[in-house]
Amino acid sequence: MTVITTFVEKRREKQLKYEKSVLREISVKALKEKVQQYFGSSRLTQSLIMNTGIEEACYDVAIEAYLLGANMGRFGYYGESAKEVKRRCQQEEKHLVDTLYNFLLYWGSGEEGALSESLYYLCEQYVNSWWLEGFYKGERRIKLKLH
């Protein structure tokens, strides 16, 4: 008797294995530093980041952006620039930015609404930095045959 598995199950297993191996390269210290760099230095979000729930939401979005970039790294390996590859996953990246932005607005103290455009740009830059880091790490993993 053999166990019959579907292609979808096999692909999902492979994807989970890859994501686990990629996430080993990210440290909690790096996550904390980037949150402080992007949101801790701004007067607008400084009070927000004191809440651990909001900080953890930033970590979640960072990890998702990192994984998205790492999965797209193979296109960089085959010669596409980061800008070209970014267009491929523009919708997913925008979803991450919007998620973080709406979360910060919802849990904010109210003064963020007046300065919401600058908050959106902060979220955009934060997600972009994690996406790029994941992209270059994914590209490097392909080059080193670690995929």
C-alpha cells in the first residue's frame, strides 16, 4: 500500500520547508532594530511602538514581506532587476503595506489620522526594506544552491 499525495500537498510541503530555512537567517534583534529605526524615531509613531501588540504586528508584516521577497529572489538570479521583479508582486506588497497602515491607524491615539500620509510612507518604506532584504537573501540562496 502506498500513500497517494497530490501535487498541491507536495508543493505546499516544499514551500514550508523553504520558508523555514529562509527564516533561520532572520533574527529577532534585527526585527526589533528595524521597528525602532522606522517607527521608534518618528514622533508620530513613537507612542504606538510602546505597545507590544503593535510591535508584534510589525514583526508579522516584516516576516511576510521578507518571505515574499525571498520567494521572488529566483527571478533576480535569472537576470531581472529588483525593480522589475517588484512589479510582479506589487499587489501582495501593497496588501502588506495597507494591512500595517490600517492596523496602526486603528490602534493609534487619534493624532495619526491628521498625518496619515506620512504614516503610510513609513509603512511603505518599512515593507520595502524587508522585501528587498528577502529578495537579496533569496537570490543569494539560489546562487549558493541552498534552495
